[in-house]
Amino acid sequence: MKTEDLSVFVKVAEVGSITTAAIKLDISSSAASMAVKRLEEQLGVALFVRSTRKIRLSPEGEQYLPMAKQALDTLQQGLALVTEQKQSIHGELRMAMSSEMGRNLMRELLNKVQRENPELSLRLHVSDSRVDFYRDGVDVALRAMTKDAVKESQMYGFKVCNIPHVICASPDYLERNGEPTTLTDLAQHNALLYKLYDQTHNTWELINEGERVKVKVNSNRAVNDGDIVRRWCVDGEGIAKKSCIDVAGDLLSGKLQRILTGYHVPLTEMWLMLPSRHLITPAVRLIRDELKQVIENKRQRLIQNQILKESEWPPCDNA
């Protein structure tokens, strides 16, 4: 019996809908349906009474629900006990992240973690598309989210940091094309755009003196890979709106420089998300702590070099 199937059963019982439960667990509706079906086949009873409009617990389901909850809690307590006693980083960790984070910051960080913890095995899912925890076989995902989105997800998460963004360009591009100082100027420049699924992010939301404005930018190229946007920007092909985490090294080395500093991009947040509490292992906690430290170092260097004001990158509130 899979603990994931038990988790799906408990969630469907809580929300009264397979579709809603699937959304909360970040899996497909078909995967949630199959999980309930497997559990019913193993138990030999129908756990739900289904109709065309709603789903409710059967008498057997009502009896089984408290036992399923207790089983999940017991497994979590047992895992915590074992890992606390062993006090070592070991086993396999299946982790998802964006292509840009995977190629750069996380590649270096995970190299260090594995060198220091040789019993840890990593399986990475690197893609800018949203991962399905169950379909893709992932334990933990590194995501840019808001607090509200985290609450709505009904998953478990650790906030890693706030994520400020900057508008930037290479010195070569600015020498050839001039530096925009107003949004009207920005319309005369080439923006390097990020595209995910069918949506091209060609409207930038900016804050000027407390007022939010949206500006549609012009562009001759877009790509579904954030790291390509950064590389195009370093190559001098246009202007980009990028996370400070991703371009910190380029800003510090002078390969890129900030422009339109009077305008600020709304903050987002970085979270480590897990579909189940029992996946919170010592390895996950270690990677979280290492990641927070590496990002804090980037933050301090950008502030010390007066590339960013402290108010533009508030420290993590450990939410």
C-alpha cells in the first residue's frame, strides 16, 4: 500500500472532490483517481459514493479515514525518529528545479553537498515546466511562489528567501543603443523575453514611487529557458528583467548593469515545496540551509557593492 495513495484518499475526503484534491496535491486528476482506485482494490471496498456532481465517503470510508490519518502520522513520526537517531545524510533525493537554477547555483551547491555527504544520491528533474510530484517521481521542488500560493497549494514548504528582480543590460548593448531612463525610452529598446507554455511574458509590472504600472515591451526573441535570456543579455542582444539570484555574478563582474533603477519589480519568494510531510528529511533540511546561506552571501555582496539597496532585497523572514 502506497503512502501517496493514502494521502490522496485523505485529501479527497477533506475537500469532497477528486479534482480539487488533485489541484491541492499538485497532481493530475487521473493520478488522483487511480490512487483512490488502487486503495479501494486493495481494501476490497468502495471508500466513496460517487454521483455525477459530487463524491462523499461511504460508511466504510468513514471508518477507514481516521485510521488512514493515524497511519500517515505514525509513518511520519517513525521517519523523524529514525533520521534523528541516525544523524546522517543518506539515501536518494529526487529534486525538481528550473533549468537556470539547475545549471548554475544548484549545480555548484549540490556538488558541495554530495562531496561532504557521499551516501546521498541525487536524481534531478530540471525544467522550467511545472513538475507533477507523482507523475514525475519528485520528492521536493524549488519554486518561485507567493505566500498565498503556498497556502492554497496545501503542501508543505520552507521559505528560502525573497527574490528581487532588476532590469539590466550589458555595457556593450548600452553603448550601442543608449540607456533608457523612462518607460517611454524602454519602448524603443529590444526586450529579451521568457516564454512558458503558450504565454510570453511581454508585459512587465513595475513600481514607481509606490504606484504599480504595467508596460508592454517590444522584442525580437523569446525562449522557454531563463538561462538563455540571461546569456542573451550578457551577449548584448537586449534588455532583460531578471532575478537578482540569477544575475548576481554578472552584476558583480560588470558583465551586466542595472538600468531604470527608479522602477522596482514586485518581490517574489523562493520556496522548497514537498507533497508530504514525511519527505522532510535531513537531506532536504541541509540543502535548504545551504541554499539560504549561498543566497544570503549573494545578497550581502550586491548590497556592499551598492548595486542593490538593502530595502530592495529584504532578508528572509523565515516564514
